[in-house]
Amino acid sequence: MAKVTVKLKGVGPLLKQLKNSSKIIQQDGTDAIDRTLKIVQGASVPLTPVDTGRLYGSYQTFIRPLAGILKVDTEYAGFVHEGTRFMKGRPFLLKGFNKSKSRIENIWKELGNKIVKDLARK
């Protein structure tokens, strides 16, 4: 099989900047995810129903590059949040998220502005 190589003049510096920018964008995006989850957790904890305190104390956050999970780690958290046929749901996470929407939107607007500024500087 034949191999074909195409070289474009002037593209090298652009590709180098994009490779550097992707690391910046990845780190900034990961930081935005982390900040978002912390805000949702902070707003949700006071809304968490407390009987034994296990639900209240079982919040966990996991962050990976450009991904994150906020978890309430008890076997019954989903039943409390969503409800059952015997009990009405108490959606404390959803309420915490809704309560902090404007702060979350600001985080992501800041990220967008920072990315644009970073790309414009290069």
C-alpha cells in the first residue's frame, strides 16, 4: 500500500498551540467540574433528610479529567431521593442543584471566557 504525506506550511505553530491549549482546557474543565460538584454538594447537604445521619454523612465526590461524580453512598439514598410506592420522594440533590444553578452557570461562563482569552494570547 502506498503512503501519502501532505505538509502544509504554517500549520505547525497552530497545531502546537492547540496541543498546549487542550491541556489547559482539560485542566480548566476539570476544575470547573470539581467546583460545580462542590457547589451542588454544599447546597444539597442542608436539604438532606436526616434520620440516622448516615445519608447526611455519605456524600462522596470523584473527579477524573473532564468527568466527575457526586455520590450519596448508602443503599437507600435513591429510594429517599426518588421515593417508593410507600413514600414520597425527597429530591434533595435536585433541589440543591436547582438552588445553585446561577452559581454553576457563572463557573461555566468563566471557563468559556478563560478559554477564549487563553487561545487569543497564543
